[in-house]
Amino acid sequence: MEEMTACPPFQLGKSRFDQNTFSGRLKHFLEVIDPRTLFVSQSHLNESVKLLDDFKHGTLPPGVSDEQLWQAQKIKQAIIHPDTGEKIFMPFRMSGYVPFGTPIVVGLLLPNQTLASTVFWQWLNQSHNACVNYSNRNATKPTAASKFLLGYLGAVTSAVSIAVGLNVLIQKASKFSPATRVLVQRFVPFPAVASANVCNVVLMRHTELSEGIDVLDTAGNVVGTSKIAAKHALLETALTRVVLPMPILVLPPVIMAFLERLPLLQTHRKLVLPVHSLVCLAAFGLALPLAISLFPQMSQIEVSQLEPEIAMATDGEVVTYNKGL
């Protein structure tokens, strides 16, 4: 508790938690996805922005604490895009990912899906993901809209194809009993969503593999552009996108299969959907910060693993790179 309540000296643009540890990254991302920032008023946002501007220009009023500055930065980062300076549409903020995404997860996991409902929920899920990715993109360099469109179409196509294909195979599996078939169908969304997420990452960031990404020395100076570092960055991001939907789409079917046998839900079937929704919300809220905390935003790689020309350009043993979210 002491670590959580202790307030370190404020640093503009930095995290209050150690990003070199998993627990530090977890605490940081728990702040990033805090849904309470969705209810911040425009006047409170303006006050937070002004407070940070005053700190930046050395005109901070007396009596302002570090805790107030950390809270102001949390609010600004949750609402305003760091590159464009514009407000992010509420459903597409990272703090809105869980509350606005949970109804979609519930829809994906509904039992007895028809072909039309399977296509609809997979399309809606990938559309929401695409909007979140675009709204939180790195906008320091112009990116062609066609790249995002390609990633979106690839993700939708792969998700729908895999989900529909698995459902058809399950329906044709004569050795499954009706009860087993319904249970197995509940797990179909995971491979469909996981593969679509990987497809989205590869399609939207494939140019990094051919052009490379910047790597920095310990002083923060760019020492080269590495294709090997780009491969590591995409692998880490793809792994995160596979891990993220795992507890969201696997745990609820397991838990609900148990809960639906309880006398309460057996006699009160109207409670199944609300309980299902709460289970999905809990799984989503747990999975998101855990998955995006797996790897540091700024990852490290040993110089010996990189291209010879980059190894010659730095005296350090490791360099860092921005893996992206």
C-alpha cells in the first residue's frame, strides 16, 4: 500500500511507475484505462491542461502538489491525443475500451449463434478495434489511410472466415452431442479474434519489416534504423494481441458453463445474460492491463543481435526501440 500511495516527484510526459518492471507497467496501464476519466468535464480538462502548461513554463502557482500534477497529466493523456492535440472520441479512448467493448464481447460469446449473428459480432469487434487503433495511433509521421483500411479489411476477413468456418465444422461434427456442440461453439470467437488481431498488426505495420525502425542508445540518440528490431517489435506486439483476447474469450465460457448449472440460474433464466455480462466485464477489465503490460513500451535488444553497421555506431551493449501498442 505504501508504494501505491507514495507520490514521486512529478515528471512531465513520464509515468509515475517504474516501466522496467511488470508491476510498474501494470500500475501504469491501470491508470491509462481508468474509466473514471470518461466522466471528466470540459472545465476540469481545461484546468488540467493549464496546470501542465504552467509547470512546463515555470509559472506554476504556489501550493500545487505533485499528486495534483500527476492527476492532471493522467486526465490529459486519457482524453487528448499527444500528437494531434485533439480530443479522442470517447468510445475509442483506451479508458473507454473496456466499458464500450464489453457489450461486443458479450455478443461474441452468446450461445446458439446463427451465421448472420456470427458475421455481425465479428465485424463489429474488428471495427471497434480498428477505430481504437486509429484513434490512438502514432501521428508524428503521416500514414496513408489505405494502410489502416488494408489492416481493417484483413482483420474482418480473417475473423469472419475463421469463425464461420469453425462453426460450420462443428455443426457437421456428428460425434458431438447437442450440449457439447453448444459448449464448443462458445470457444470459437477466440481463435477467430486472435488470428484477426495478428493479421491486423502484420498488415498495418508490414512496412516496418522492410524499412526498419529507429533504435536509440542509452542517451536517447538514434543510432540507426534496424529491420531486426522491427521484427522483434512486431513479434512482441502480435503476442500481446494473442494474449489479450485469451482470458476475455476463454474464461467466460468456462465460468458460465459452471454457473448455468447452479439452481439459481436454472430457475431464473433471465439472470443468465446479466451474469454473463458481469463475467465478461470482469475478464475484460483484468485481461487488458495484464496483456499490454507484458512488454515495456520501450523495449531493449542487445547490440550484438543487430545489423553490423548499427553495432559499430554505438559503444553500448543494448539499444532501445518503441515497440508500439
